[in-house]
Amino acid sequence: MDALAAGRTTPWGRLHGALMPDYNRRATVYWWTMVTIGALVLAYCAAEVLKLPRRALLQIVAGAAIATLAGFFPVRIPRSTNSFAAGEIFIFLVLLLHGAPAASLAAAGEALVGSWRTSSAGPAASPARRWRSSRCSSPARCSISRSTRCAPTAPTTTAG
């Protein structure tokens, strides 16, 4: 039994083979780091959002749902393979009304739909199964990005 086959018998080896068989060690460490940090950021954002009043929660859910649904209908750029979703408008609206944690949750929902829509249909279409890793990591990386870019800064005081 070679080392590769032996690595596939452990739970981590089987998980690695299912999610990212063509990733090297450094890429795997980066992927797991980003997904773990992203999951922690999403949990923190969810905890912060749950502290808000019920009316605000309904507005956040509505804004996140609209942003997520907008991801299903991309706007195609003519003569290009690129597209964008109109969900950013609603993500920024949620950001302005309810802050960075709420916007991070809405953006993660849109990223999930975007990665689901643009990645391959399944293992038959993608032998490397990168679609699974993309669908896991896109919302996580998006939540990290939104939270760090939209985080409030500490108030400054001037002596005088």
C-alpha cells in the first residue's frame, strides 16, 4: 500500500480526497484556515444580529433573502464570460441600516448562490470536484472580507 492510499484511509484523508484531491499541502492549509475563520466570523455575525430587535431582524432577513435571490439572476456582460448580481445593492442597504454583521450574513448568502451557480454541476462534470470546495469557501471568504472592510473603527478623541 503506498502512502497516498494509506492517507485516504484516515477520516481527514477521505475528507481531503472528497473535497480537494488536487490541492497540495499549502493550498489545503490555506483553504481550511479561511473556511475555519470564515465560519467563526459568520457565527459572530449571527450572534450580533440576534441581539437586534425583532423588527430589525425581519428587515435583515428580507434584505439577505433579496440579495441571495438576486444571485440566481446574473447580469451578463456582452461579449464576455463575466457577470454580476444585483444583490450588492441590497447588501449595502443592509450595511447602512444594520451594520457590518448583518451585511456579512447577506453577502455570504449571495456568495453561496454565486458559487453554486457558477461552479460545475457535480462530480461527473468536474473530476477534481472543486465545486465542493468553492461552495464551502466562497461564503466564508466573503464574510471575512465584508467584516474586515466594514468593521467600525474606534472613536477618536482630540485633546484640546
